[in-house]
Amino acid sequence: MGQKVFFDVMVSLDGFMAPEGMTMDHLNEPDYKHWMRKWGELTKWVFRQQFFRENLKLGSGGEAGNDNKLLEETFNRTGASIMGKRMFDAGERMWPEDAPFHTRVMVLTHQMREAWERPGGTTFVFVNDGIESALSQAQKVAGERDVRIAGGANVVQQYLNAGLVDEFTIHHTPVFFGEGVPLFSGTNDVMNLRIKRAHVSSDVTHVTYETLR
Amino acid sequence: MGQKVFFDVMVSLDGFMAPEGMTMDHLNEPDYKHWMRKWGELTKWVFRQQFFRENLKLGSGGEAGNDNKLLEETFNRTGASIMGKRMFDAGERMWPEDAPFHTRVMVLTHQMREAWERPGGTTFVFVNDGIESALSQAQKVAGERDVRIAGGANVVQQYLNAGLVDEFTIHHTPVFFGEGVPLFSGTNDVMNLRIKRAHVSSDVTHVTYETLR
């Protein structure tokens, strides 16, 4: 099979990864454009899962069915992640000390910064020379495991349009955001895609697509 | 149970009902922005189905599995349809004489025009006084059966945002359009939705959502 490059994202039914108003400026204003309510509806299925709760130190308990298994598999296959600077900046404020990756994470940025090691095995490495460099660094450290393009939407779009993504999973929750950050925007329209796998739960659909070369 | 108002649409993975360039001006130029190739990829699953082929007089044969059953059920439940003028104008050029509805079809338009009866039981009725009037006329003639909001995207959005839709089915095909007519745009973000039913075939996902009041 070999090492894969993938992304795995939660998306509103109208195609947004984040609601309007969910930006660094308004992280402390959950009522601003109701971003917190919307984000909560999008992600509530994941906050119920045992694996997610343990990994983010949210407490024990939680569901242990198919949805949980999917999350655990996604975590276990990931040998390194790549994310944009805005996602990192938000995460830096939101993640626990013991950040939930437990692997090397490449952060795409123009900022020069030393690698930042966290308890629990996560090390953030700041990459200044573009998406392909970040990917080859991630592939090296991921070993036998896969490389996850963690987000945000713009970073996902860059890798997808560059033809560097092997497969991706979309978790669609039945909620409308109205406005926000679209997952897909001006996406390369000549990709050859196939449905690889699909699961449906009571309140989320999980569909994995693979790109054929 | 009672009579329902629904829509049932095919959508690209990036959320478009129609690719850029697929307009009346370019119907005879299939290479214009590759609209025909994209549209073909979106709809190829449906052109393979026995029921669809028979109903559009495309010839006998075709698949008779789950996808076919879904199409047949959707047709059979529909007692009347509502569509926008642009969809009607395109259809007037594309449908066979014996138009594929076989019921009353309300066409939303500012144009005054006599009802237009087609062989096979389809009658187009031109409604000039808005979406609620069209809906109540459709509900009257649909009898025990349901009312389908046939499209296009703008008409679907109007009914959805007015809170007049009971359920809807999205057929997602793994194709990207890049640009086009989005199904959802500025959608009312306080709707309460639930997944009602989902099927996955080899190259399309069918998910039905219901709106809770």
C-alpha cells in the first residue's frame, strides 16, 4: 500500500469548515455571529466519542461505537501532520499542554521559530519554504504511517490542487452555517475521484474518497 | 405522515448543482468551460438507470438495483412539481415531447402564459404570484402524493429559507466543478435537521435529511 497523504475534516451541509465569525479576534466572544453554537453543532458528535475525549483530556466515558473507531483509526494511521499558521495559532490557545497529536507537526508559516516540543510527544516544526518541503519533511518522519493535512481549508486546498492528496474523508453534519470558510473553493476540476468507503451514523455521514492518478 | 414538500438534487462534491458555463447561451457549446463533461460526470449514474432511461425515452435496459429503486420511488411519490423559469426554459429544449413529469408542474415566472399540456400527462402551469401560491396550488393537485421542488438552486433556496421544505435528498457524486451554481448559498442557519436515510453506491451517495419544526 505505502504511505498515504490524506485529510479528514468536518464540514457543514453547506460546505463550510468554520462558521463566519470564528476567528482569533472573536475566540472570546462565542455569541459573535453565533459561531460557537454553529461550531458546536458541527462537532458535537466528536465530543461524545471516548477516544476524542481521552485524547483531548476532556474526561473519561463517551461512546465507543463506529464513530469512535473511525477517530481512533485516523489517529493511529497518522505519523505526522501539516497545518497552516492560523490553525496553529488557534490551537495554541485551545489545545491542552499535552497537545493532541503526539507526533511531529509541520506548521506552514513565514515566521522563523525554533521547533516547539510539547509533553506527550507532539513537536511543532515551523516550515518556511512551502508546502512541498513541509510534505517531504512530514513523509520522512512519518515512517510507515501516513501524513495528515490537518487544515485549515486553505492549506487543504493547496495540497489538493497540487495533486498531492491520495485520499480524504468528509464528515458531513446536518447543520447549515450560511456563511463561513468553505472547504472547497476553486477546486481543481479535473481530478479523478472514487468513493472508497462510507459510514452513516445517526447524525453524521463519513465518506472517504480516493484520488486516482 | 401526510403530504410532504421535498427536493431531490444531484450535487458535485464542492456543492454545485450546475457547472459554470451551463447556461442557455451555451447549451449548444458543450466544450464551453467543459460544462458538458462536468455535467456528464455528475449525472452519469442516473443515465445508467432503467427507470430514468424509460422515463426520458432514452431506450430500454439499464441498471435495476438500489439506485434505480430510489429514482422510481422519488418519481412515484411526486404528485406535482415546482420549478423556476430558467429550469423550464432549458428543459423545454431538452425534454422529449412527452415531458418526464406526468403530473402538473408549476413554473415560477413573471411571464403570463396559458397552461401548456404535453402528451403523457404533464401540464405546465405558469404561476405569477410567488412561491407560496405555487406551493398551495401544487399541494391541491398533488392529492395524496408529495410536492417536489424540482429546482433550480435559487428556487430550492427560496423554499428552504422560507421554512417550507419537509425533507430533501442530496446525491453527491465525487466530481469537482470548481465554479458553478451552488446548491446552498446564504442558507438559513437555524434550521433543525436530521439524517433520515442514507444509501451509498459505487459512485454516488444518497442522503435524505428532514427538517424538524
